[in-house]
Amino acid sequence: MAESEIAGKAAFDDIRYAQLWEDADVLLAAMPQAPGATFVSICSAGDNALSLLTLDPARVVALDLSRAQIACLKLRVAAYRALTHDEFLTLMGARAGERGAPFERVLAALDAETGAFWRARREDVIAYGAGGVGKFERYFRVMRTRLLPFVHARATIDAVFAPRPDRAARQRFLDQRWNNWRWRMLLKLFFSRVTMGRLGRDPAFFDHVEGSVADHVARRIVHAAVDLDPSQNPYLHWILKGGHGEALPRAWRAEHFETIRARLGRLDIRPGALEAFVATGEKADGYNLSDIFEYMTPQTAQAVYASILDASRPGARLVYWNMMAPRRLGPAFPGRVARRQGIEEAGKAMDKAFFYSDFVVEEVLA
């Protein structure tokens, strides 16, 4: 099976994403809602695997090619167990505060290998929070601290998150106060394929991308800043201000903290590619596939998708995103899967992680 095609092209030895940049509210609304399910999740930083625990599954299998990303999830597991909710938010970087003592308590609860991995990053964790130490987060930090001050005053940045009564008011703010020539220049240069590949994502992740990355980001900012309420967007808040405002990602919210803590034993963390699950003969009721198909040739994506179908129970949901490489796999398997268009459209309308151009929900029929 060729799912790990990307492993030979991109580096996976360090943290690429120190937090999840996919909206768990959208993901969970698309998953089967019956308690006792088995879910399989691409790990990334682990937040969405943890969020899946709020659906009361029997098991969540978290997989990732990158041991660094697995280490992100293991750190979170230890932090849920060792810290209060306020301490957790501070350690992760959602809130400012003293991180040294909470970090040491979490380190003491980790296995030796994971503890050594995080101890080597102590200085950055103290400075930025454990959710701010990935390559993608550093990319935004460069923009926020070195470039954005030349584009907008602090008062204008703060004003992004002032509640406005309707879409028209948000559009006026974007047009009249935000979208000046300096911002448009920053978009063009900083969100180019070359810059994002070098500083944010791996260049190999753009092998199958179509069109201008900067133009795509500009279009999606309209969704985040106008279609949705920026004051309720934790992802936009982190990009522009380096932490979360009053809004938080699902796994970090107070109302889910104790539930997730109580269900941590249902996590099944497995380093390796997706074939590490499907080759076992196990079956799942739902898959959080992130945007893995975007990194593959269409032929490879179709082969991977077929193997997932074989490892799915009837009624299982396959949920994934596209950013700029169009990948919809269901039509190649007529009679085996059905598109859940209503769920897709509702998800796209509410998706606060605004980078993605498409959100796909397909249900296994047989």
C-alpha cells in the first residue's frame, strides 16, 4: 500500500504542527454520533484525536508517520492528567502565564524518550507554549512579530476581534481598515508557495497543489473575517495575536476538559502510517483523515482510499479536507460510498480553520 508515499519526500523529524489547524467542531459533527464507536484519526498535534473522545467512543486510534507529532499527543495526555484546566491552557500557550512549574510536572509523567524530546525544547515551550513550538506556528510568529507591525497598528489588529452585528459590518471593516496595499503585498509575498514551503509547510506538500497559494489564502480570509465572526475564531486569534482569545479549540475548552481526562485510557496511540491500522484487519466506524490525500498522486490516493473502505464498517464516515489539491475519492467507488452533502455544506459554512477550500464527508454503504 502506498499511503506513506509522502514519507520519502518530506521531513518528519521535528514538530510540524504544535496544535491542530482543523476545526474539531466541524469534524465531530460529521462523525457517527453513536457511543461505543471506533475512530481512527491522523494524529498531527493530537487535539482532534482528543476531541473525538467527547463522542464517547470505545476507542480512538491515533496514527502518525512523525514521532514528533506523536510526542505532541503524549504531552497533552500527561498534561490533562497532571494539570488543572487553567494550567493546561497556560502550558499550551492559549493564555499567558508561568509555564516552568507546570511543564516540569508534565515532564515527570512522560516516558523517558518523550520526556527527553520535550526537555530539549524547554526554552521554546516556556516562551511560546507547547502549542506554539511547531514549524507552522513559527511561520505565523515571523509574520506576526516581524511583518504585521509594518502593515497595521496594534489597535487595528485588536479591532479585528471586536464583535460586529452582521456580515455587512464585518465586510466594511475588512474593506475600509484591513485590506490596504501593505496587507495585499504581505499576502502575496509571505503566503507564496516558496515562502510557505520553506517556513511553514514542507515543500513536498505542494507537489500536487493547483493555483496561487496567496490568492487562495486571500479568498479564505474573507470566510474567516466576514462570513464568520472573528471574535469567535481561536485560529485567527492565534495567527494575529499569538494566543487564543475567549474562544478556544474544542479539546481545550473547560466544558470538555474533565470528559477528555476521564477517557484518556481509550486512546490507542500508534506511530506509523495509516496502513499500520488497515493491515491488522481491524474495522473502524469513522476516520479523521485530515488532508492526507492532498499529498498524494490521484492514483495513490485512490489505492489508499480503497484500503480504508476495506477496513470500515457499514455506516462508517470518512472525513477529510482539501486545501488546494482537489481530492474527492468517493466517486471512484460507486455503490460503496455515498456523499453526505448536507453535512459537508454545514461544515464548510461553520469551519473556523479557514485555510481549506473543501470539506468532504463520505459514508460507507457496504
